[in-house]
Amino acid sequence: MGVGIPVPPAGIPTAPGIGGYTNTGVPTFESVRDKVEQRYGTSQGMGELDRQTPVGRSVEEQWDARAKAARERLEQIRQSMQGNDSE
């Protein structure tokens, strides 16, 4: 006989998978999918809640201000480089 999944002898009842695991201890596809969907939903909800709080809005405003400052600085650098090329 080849190596395979161990099968209990006939006549011995086996308990069904408990808690999303098979009898051999492997998580079922459904349990893994449910866990991933739950974690994804939780992360989405936390992001929405963060944006609704004053602190969350403040952080988002700070991020936007930094991004704007970075774009302006990059434009200044580009303009200064174009000025040096014409000399």
C-alpha cells in the first residue's frame, strides 16, 4: 500500500471535523475563507471609523498637506534644473 491519508478501521465511528478542521487537523476551505473575510471586513470598518474621528481627519489632512508640499518642492527643483540647463 502507498502512503496516503490514514483511514480508521471499518466499524469505528469517527467524530466529524470540529471548529472548521478536518479529522486530520487540517483547516477546511470554508473556515479559512470565513476567517479571511472576517479580517478583511474588520480592517475595512476600522479604516472607516478612523476617518470619521477628529484625530483620523487630522491625520488625513496632515498627509494631504505633506503631499502638496512635496509636489510644490518637486516643481521648484524641476524649475531650478531647467534654469541651469539654459546657461
